[in-house]
Amino acid sequence: MADVLVVDDDQVLCGMLTEHLRRAGHHARGTVTLNEGLRMARENAFDVVFLDVQMPDGNGLDFLPGFKTVPSAPEVIIITGKGDPNGAQQAISSGAWSYIEKPNVVRELLLHLTRALEYRAEKQRIKTIPVALKRGGIIGNSPQLLASLDLVAKAAACDTSVLLSGETGTGKEVFARVIHDNSQRAGGNFVVVDCAALPETLIESTLFGHARGAFTGADKARDGLIRHADGGTLFLDEIGELPIGLQKNFLRVLQEHRYRPVGDTREIKSDFRVVAATNRNLDEGVRNGIFRSDLLFRLQGIWIHLPPLRDRQGDVKDLTVAYLEKLCQRHGLDTKGMAPDFINALTNYPWPGNIRELFQVIEHAFVNAVNHHTLFTRHLPEHLRVLQAQAAIRPTPAAPPAQFSADDTTPPPSWSEYKSAAERAYLRDLMTFARNSVTDACRISGLSRTRLYQLLKKHEPASR
């Protein structure tokens, strides 16, 4: 017997599904709005949520991460009136259990539910097994980060290739080191190859090494980085920059763990594990012919996407405290305090440069406050203080889009123009009222964080 929530704006279908579930012996409840469904999920422990896509108060796919992060962490099954390949991809990538079209939902309902419950029961049993993961420099406890750490633990327990993706500054090398340090290869070398920094003419000899006389200036033989990674981990940073011509050679090395140094006739064996990282969309690279699909397949034995800092702002304070303590220890100073407005300013900033930018800002503030015991917003870089000052201004609310009637001699705007103007006005007022706090804006508007960022990007800079 399971606790199930049905979120669908079709009252007839919602009632039919809940009744069908009750007859099968489950506790089922239903609602016709996303916001009410999310409230119910936060206040109750549901095992499974059946979630519609097109709802009167938003898109169910945008709300999916919210349902996944409530305390009971239910399995989410998407139900949609019209299947869409992009929607299916977004659903599965966001953690949905499955994706069902409504014409099939009654027939397939209990089958999908049974499989989801079996998976959930096994997942709960696995969670009871304690895993002592050495985090290294990974700081924070947001749901998004913990989900990534679950995958890190799985990657550390096996020897398959790992692909880390995410924006610049999200800490991909830190995660790669944690995978290495928690694996059976922890006693071996962790060898870093920055594919973006190596000249194309040197990449092959850097990876594979070269024999004496292989090229001008090769006065003696040298081992490549693959040889140094024998028994350890080879971390390929920015793998998307690897030239297409070299990708075929590296694919063979990855498959056979044997390679031939440049200018040499003998083959050398190296027992290494590959962890690769990229800030590019490698699927798009495959479509554009600049990245091999077979190499991508080999690299993503386990794929871990690291969330941007704007999606885990609950970790900003912990990251700030940890890095500030590190700076104080490095300079032999007593630990400094932080004023509440200092933390608020950091928490409300979207951090386009992610953790790397946060640490740079903290270091800037530390230098400015070197003789102070407490960090204030006055110690932050000017652009952050300007944003904070602008957020404190409460201008007169923007007028709504112009109204029109059938008697007007001027034709009304197109629907897309009218809707866009209304969105701009709403976002401007929303962010002003929320003092540019994305968290508060989501709470007030009922929009998911993902959807809000989409709208802000669409109307930037008008909504800022």
C-alpha cells in the first residue's frame, strides 16, 4: 500500500485516477493546481506523484525538481495529453521515473506505479547502508548537491569512466579528486590534463609520450601523462576541446588501455581510469560533427551534472564560512565575523561565475577588511554593492500593458506582444518587491527557480 498524489487540472481524469488507485488498495489524493500539489507534497509523505504537464498555474516539468526535493522525495511519473520528445528528455533528465501519455494512463497506471514502488523500496534499503564519503573540498548540504554526492559515491565504488558536466566554476576538478580519493585507486596518481590549455601539436606527445628523435627537439624519450596515470586516475579537463583527429586515437586507448608513444614502435600498457569534465554540451558537439559519439558513449559510464551555485544558494553561507576560515589561517589571523547584510548580499546574488566567482569575491572582501574583525557589505566589490543599493529602491510599480477595446481605431497588439509586455511588467515589479531575491520571488510568484531564470533571461535587462 502506497501514498499517491495525482496533480492534474482535468477534474474528471484526476478523480478517475485517484479512485482507480484507491480500488487497488492505495491511499490516493488529488489536486488540480501545481502550487496546491507542491504544498500537499511538502506537508505529507507521498511515495509517488503523478504529475500533469500543462497546468493553469504553470508547466509541470518546471515544478518537477520541487516535487523531487520535498522531504519524502517521491518518485514522479509525468502524465501528458500530448507526448513531446523534448519534454520527455527534460522529464527524465530532471529525475522523473517515467513519462506516460494520457490516452494510455489508465491502462498503464498500475504497472508504472508497481515498478516505481519496487525501485523505491530497493532504494530505501540501499540508503540504510552507511557510506563514509570523504568529501574533500566539497562543501554544502543542499538537496541538489547531495544528489550529486550520491552519484559520486556510486562512481567511487566502481571503476567505470565518469563524465562531469557543468558550468565553469562549479568545481568539476574538486569532484574528480573526491571520486579518486574515495576509490580503490586512491593510492595511485591523480593526473590532470587540461585539454583547453595544450597546443594541438603537443597534445599527442603530452598524452602518449614520445621516443627519442621522434621530432625536432626530442633529444630523449619521455613518458606521457597516460603512463604517469598507471594505477591511478587520468582527469581530462575540458574534454570537449580535444581535437577531433586525436579523439579516435584516444578512444582506442580508452578501450584497450594500450598505446604507442609518438615515434615509437612498441606498445605500452597503462591501467588508468578516466574522469572527464566539460562545460560544453557534448551531445550538441556530436550533432555538429566536432565530437565523436563513440567516445562520448565510452566517457559517460556515469554522468554527473554539477548544479550551478544559483540553484544551491543554501550552500553559499557554508562555502563563505569555510573559505573565510581558510584565508584567516593562511594569513595567521583570528577568524573574522560576518554581518547579516554581508551574507544576505552574497545569498541574493545569482553568481554567474559560480563557486570560483564566490571565492574571488570573498578574497576581495578579506583584503578590504584585513584590519577589521567583521566583514560588512562595504568590503564587497563595487558591482555587488551597486546591485544591493538598487535592490533597496522601491520605484512606483510599472503600469500594466495598455488596454484596448473593439472601438479603438488603433488595432490591438498581437497576442505575443501583449503577453511579453505583461510578463516584463510583472517581472519588474516582482523582483523589485522581492529585493532581487530569487528565493523570495519564487515563493511570492509560485514559479519554479528554473522557470523564473528562464523568464528573467528572456526579458533581460528589462526585468532587472
